[in-house]
Amino acid sequence: MYSGSQKYTLLGFLTILIWGTSAVFTRNLSTNIGAYTSAALVNLIGGAVVLINQLVKKEGLEEVRQLSFRYWITCGVLFVLYTALSYVSMGMVQSDEAVVTLVLIRFLWPLFTLVFTIPILGARASWWLVCGIGVSMAGIAVVKLGGNIFDFSGFLHNMFTGNDIPGYVVGLLSAVSWGLYTNLTKKYVGNKKVDGVGIYMILTGIVLGGIALFADEPREFSVSMIGQILYAAIVVGAAANTFWNLAIKKGNMLLVVLVSNFLPVISSVITSCMLGVGVTIPILAGSVLVVAGTLWSKTCFKVFR
């Protein structure tokens, strides 16, 4: 028997595992159905589930009229941008090995969230932050170069050339956009009882659905693809967010947040296993470096101590 707190803490751990699987489904949907089509369907279904849950429980929309027009426009654009870039980047990379690297690049968003607190929220950090960022970036290099990490003569050539580089850049932009979205949401919403994710998901589905009408995408629907759409929409998009909020409010928040810092490692391992790439030493080492860099960066902020 688990106490109430332990039960909700376990929900937090379950959420982290669910998020760890999301990259593989995003990859499958982007390549088989199309980035815009799949993103539109996932967000329309997931957004509807979130909004219905909010209306039934009568929470998350109490003070929606108090939010400024700037919040809806700025954060809305960033949310749509993040979603589109996440799906598009997964469809751009060529190999399953490249997907693992892309997963870690996308999980740089906690680092960018920290960095953007400086210009947006007025946070202050020491110059050691640069070292923390450098460690995380080194982790990306380790995963991408694998066993060739010590081949210094070909380091720059391998790091900045190849067919997967555009996908990496798009993935990096998605991480940047989510870091901006997180900080601007904090700035505009503050402590108001509003959670606009459901509304943003619906708007994202409408916008990307409109783009999908003019995009040349495969749209190879099957029972498997429909199941993956429902999983991405309901489990990853709606249920996981609900579980996370419950874990933060009623579980051991410090423990759940601590474990969530290791999401890059968890996600890269799950992604590698599900894609059949294999969990190699460079993948583990690079993932750990990304986490270490983010944790180091957190210690550089007085506000986060």
C-alpha cells in the first residue's frame, strides 16, 4: 500500500517515462504521415482532451480573462513554432542514430530555459554558466561523433557537415522556442489560475492543419499509425501533463523534479532501445554530460538555489 504522497510521486516518475518515449512516436508519425498532418491531429485530439478535463474539473481557466493580449499572441506563436519544429526536425534526420542525437539537442530546452531567465525574468548568474553550457554542448558532440570523438583532424568536418545538420538546427530552434515560451508564460501568467496549454494545442492543430492542406506529405494511415496518434495525443499530450501537475502538487515535488533532470539520459536510452540502435558508451556519456551541464548551470543562479 502506498501513501497518497507516494502514489502521486510515482505518477511523476511514470510521466518522465512517458515523455521518454515521445521521440520515437514523433519520428514514426513524421515519416509515415507527415510532420504537419501528424502534429495537427495529435494537438487537436490532445487539446480537446485537456480542455474537456479543465471544464469538468473547473480549474485552469478561472482567471483567463485577466491575461493580456500579448500573452496569447507571443506565447501562442512560440507554442505553435515549438510543436512544428519538433515534428519537422524528426522527419528531416536520415538515420535512427541521428534521431538519438536530435533527442538530446531537443532536450537542451531546460538549459535554454535557464539562460532566458536572465533577459526575461531578470535573473542573475555567475560566469560559470558558460562552462555549464559548454559541458552540455560537449555531450551533444560526444553522441554525434561516437567512437570518432578523438579524431581531431576530422572533428570539425564531422561536426558541422552531413545531411542531418539541417534537422539538428531545426531541433535546436525548437529547444530555444520552448525556453522562450516557458519564461514568457511565467512573466505574463505569474500566479494566476490559468493553464493555456489546451487552448494552445487546439490553435496549434488548426494552424498546422491548414499548412498540411498545402504540404506534400505521405499520409500513410494504418491501424498502427492511428494507435500512435492516439498515444501521442492522449497519453503523452494530455495524461502526462495531468499526471505531472498532480505529482508536483501532491507528491514529493523535489524528488520528482530531481529525477526529471535526468530525462535526457532516460529518453536517449529508451529511444535507442526502441529504434534498435543499441545503448552505446558514447550515447550514455553524452547524455550524462548534457544532464551534468544543465545541473551545473542551475547552481550558477542564485534564484534557483
